[in-house]
Amino acid sequence: MPVQTGDTAPDFSLPAGPGPDRVTLSDFRGDRPVVLIFYPFAFSGTCTDELCVIGDNWSAWDSLDAQVLGLSVDSPFVVTKFRGEIGLEFPLLADFNKEAATAYDVLYEDFYGSRGVAKRSAFVVDRDGIVRYAWVTEDADILPDFSEIR
């Protein structure tokens, strides 16, 4: 069962691009809340739309003093290229080995013939590492309610 509201958020440490640097969820504890946006694949239509909705309204997100992180099972090279092409102000993380998506239990068994793809989902983790909002969909064409997340 996916992570639920009230659960302690599973920690992860993932690259935001090629190289040894990692973004670790627990590094934000005590500092700021974190919004996790899992999306199936970079460069796909709905995923691009989803992340652009956040990017195009960045001032609304930035004013929350929350860290937004996008996560997909794409490689570090792909997330770097995708982020640059759509001009995002927040990191996209490469969950290539499916560690975070497995911990949050948001993997499709089969996604148009691909196994182990992250389901479109969103989680808000408070400063204490507790999940305060959890949303997961089986329908990859549905976007989360961004105003509800904010």
C-alpha cells in the first residue's frame, strides 16, 4: 500500500544529474516542508504538462518556502536534459534504481509494456518528516490538484 497521510516519509538519496552529488530527503528535516512529485517519464506529454504547470506558476510554489522535488525512474542524464529543456526552478531526481518509488509503493507493474514505472503521485512531507498529504493515481493522464497540494 502506498505511503499514507500520517506516515513517516521514507528517506531517499537520489541524483539530480550525472555525478556523485545526491539530494537526500532527510536533509530538509527541521528546515522546510518538501513536495514530492512522482511522474512516469520525462518528455511524455502529460508529465511535461504536469511539471510545466508547477514551473509556470513558480512564484506560488516559491512563496510557500517548501522544497519541490520531481522524481521519475529516468536516468540522471535524462532528468538533467528534461529540466533544462522545460526550464524548471526545482530539481528533478533520477530514481533509476526505483528506490524511492518502491519505498513509497508507487510503481506500476505494467505501464504500456514497461515495468517498474513511477505512478503519478504527490506527497507533502512536513518539517518533521511526516507525510501530511498523499495522492496516488492509477490513471497516468490525470494531474494532481495543485491548489490542494499547496
